[in-house]
Amino acid sequence: MINELRASIEKRNVILFVGAGVSATLGLPNWSQLISHLADELGYDERIFRLYGDNLLLAEFYAITKGDIKELRNWMETQWVVAPEDIKKSKIYEAIVKLKFPLIYTTNYDHCLEAAFNIFGESYNRIIDVDNLVSSDTNETQIIKFHGDTISDRSIVLTESDYFERLNFNSALDIKLQADMLGKSILFIGYALSDINIRILIYKLDKLWKKSNDKTKRPQSYLFLPTPNPIQEAILNSRGIQTIVGEEMNKSKSLEKFLTDLLS
């Protein structure tokens, strides 16, 4: 399986999807830490605040209370920064760059991927909206910020309303994704099935191919699990996604070994 995936990557037939688990290897805040900040900003005891709703609902309440997410985005832009020397030390980010994926979709808001490409001397195009698509050089890696970027309030997918809009899958980036994923394999890293967006994306991809007249043409797609999870493996396999399970107990080390093995 690894050999097949490596061969597809070498032919530039694989799209990489990068989730929060990858940013977490550099110590960036996760959703739990973000919710703690929202509670503090709104003057709530964190434990009480969490009882009032799930993450998306609490983010929605923040946006309603504040009127927008500008303050939060400014905080994210200043706090979600990683020193270049730390990114340079990351074997995970180095491998992502050196594997030369033609397309990288990420649901992360931070700029670590872009910084890694700069550090390791590879060119790229960052795509946040349709304007970026028009001016993009198709010979360079496209980094598509599927949930937006901290440089733009309008682009960030954070609140419940934002997620409902994203799940319609009818924006310019959604249309691009649907076209891209029908012609190439997808490799998901840094995700678990707790992420509703990825679950729906995988479900929709499976439905598209099940309606196809020739299912044999479906490219094989993969999701890397750093540690075994038989329930997630069974569900993913039923939807046409091959799971690759890591070999280390430490999740960061597991992902690092997987990516460096792909490079070798």
C-alpha cells in the first residue's frame, strides 16, 4: 500500500489534505484552547461556558456578542505563529514540502505550510478565494486554505453558520475541490472522524463514485491514523478510503515516520 501511494505521489496524482493534527505537532492551539480564549474574552468561567454548547455554537455566540470575529482573528494572527527555526526542525513539514504534492488543501488557519515552503526553498500559490485561483500558476504547488486564513475575516470558517455554509459545497473552492478529487487520489493527514467536515467530504466523494458508470476508475484515497482505531477504519473502508495506521505510540512521531517513509 505504501509503495502504491508513493508511486502515485511521484506521478503527482495525489492531493494532500492537512488537518489540525499536523499544526498540533508544532504546538499550535487546538479547538479546546480556542474555546478557553473565547470564554475569557466574554467573561465566562470556562467550565460553565463549555456546558452551554458545542465548539461551533460557542464560536457563533462569540461572533454575535462581539458583532464580528475581527478581534479573534487578530488574536489568532498574533498567537498562532511558529518560529522559523522550529518549522525548519520539523521533519513532518519538511517531508510535506519535499513530497511535492501538486495540490494541498488545508482546514488550518495558520501559515505554517507557507512558511515551510519558504524555508525549504519551494515555490507555491496560496489560494483563499476565487481571485487567487485566477492568478494561480498551475506549475507550482497550490495551498488551498479551505477554511480560510487569519489574514481575512471573511474567509475564516469558524462559527456554526460558517460551517453550515461550507457544508453546502457550492462555493468556488468547493467546485474546485469536487473537480480535483474526481481525478486524483486524496491523502488525509492530521484528521480523525470527529471532524464533521471530513466525514461529509468523504461521504460525498463516495456517493459521487457510486453513481459513476465505471467505479473501477475511482482513484484510491487514503487516511493516515497515527494510532489504531478499528471503528474508524471500518467506516472509512466502507466509504472507499484505505486507512494507513501508524507504527508509533506518539502521534507526532507516528506521522513523522509515515511521511519520511514516503520520501525514502
